[in-house]
Amino acid sequence: MRLEYFDMIDTVVTFDPSQKRIVTRSTVPAASPVFEGHFPGHPLVPGVLLTETMAQASGYLLLGLNGLSQMPFLMTVDKARFRTFVEPGTVLDAEAELVIEGSGYAATKAKLSSAGKPICDAQLRFRLMPFPADMRTLMQGRIEAIGLEPEPAP
Amino acid sequence: MSATFETVAGIISETCDIPRDKITPQSHAIDDLGIDSLAFLDIAFAIDKAFGIKLPLEQWTQEVNEGKAPAEQYFVLENLCKRIDELVAAKKA
């Protein structure tokens, strides 16, 4: 996990296309420039980055299901709840499941936990669009790096 | 007015914070109500959930962009509601 690069997912634990569900794992780094401001002497992962982690887990789920045929962009965050603080060194499990796939959008439910303890959850929606420029190649590289094996493209 | 229109108008009012009395069957979602494409996806999500259908928004947008259909055919609310009723009927058939 590299907070300052928005590189939130370390590895895929499970990807189940039949259940339309993914579980990923990440370890919060011991040090990051983010912690210098949030907060000095009391490092905590900002809620916005916890939301980003849920969004990226959901995004990889959608990419895995659609075989990298469309790129998901976060468009709506509903009912976000942050239940506990996240400190450096924490191992985060992100779980995301598909709720609805519509025409041009998809909705997921996502949550983060650590050692089974709930951290946060939200309902997310994504706009599905053609890949801009060379972004598909970039995402292909990221998917390989975290160990996601996507379904064949429709 | 139809139950479909009442449901759709309620969804638009709540999703886009538009006063309900400004939404009529003749309203054009884009030209009259100022709904942009991103907001329309939120509306499509709510309509899909409420009616148990999948609005073919990508197909409609492509038809309009390619000049194969006028935007009014899908984005004037009374026409949108007709499309929704057709999709609901097709699902039941």
C-alpha cells in the first residue's frame, strides 16, 4: 500500500465471478508523508483513503468481471460509515460485491475490516466508460501485480 | 398521470433536488430540467431498482449521438415512462 500514490491494494485474496465478489488485502505502511499532516504525532489513515481503498477493491471486481472491457470511475458514495481508526501497520481486508450492473454504470457494496473487526463500509456507484488512451495497459499491469485473473471480455 | 410518471418524477426530484412541481410529463430531462449525464446515471440506477429493469442508456445515447433517434424519444419524461412501461411489460412476458 502506497498512500501517496493511491496504490491501495496489495493483493487479491479471492475473486469469485459466480458470486460477483472480491476480497483483497493491504498493509498500511509504517511511514508515509500522509501521516505528517494527518495528524502530526498521531498518524491515522484519512477516511478519504479508506473510501478509495473500498473503491479500488470494487473497481478491480468490476474489471475482473468485465474482462477489462470498460473502465470503472467512481461517481457516487452512499451511506459511508467509519467505525474505527486505522493506524500504520494495520492489515486491511477489503471486500466488495456487485449489487447491480446497469447500462453504463455499476453499483457495489464494500467494506474494510482488520482481523475480522469492521472498520468502514459504503455503497458505491461507478460510471463504466471506454478506457481513455493507454489506461487499459496501465490497469492490465496493476491487475497482474495484485494477482487478479479477470474473466474473458464479453 | 400514470403511476410510472409519479415514480419517475419522485426519483428525479429526490436525486437532482428539483422541486416536484417543476417536473411534468412534457419536461425534457436535459433541456428543461438541466440533468447532466452523470446525474442521469444516478436516476437510471434508481429507476432500475424501482422497476426491476435495465434501462438501455448506452444504446439510447448511441442512437441519439448517431442521429438515429431524436433525444426527445427517450428524454422527454412521458416518452421515458412509455419506454419504462415497455421494458416492464417485456420482463413480465
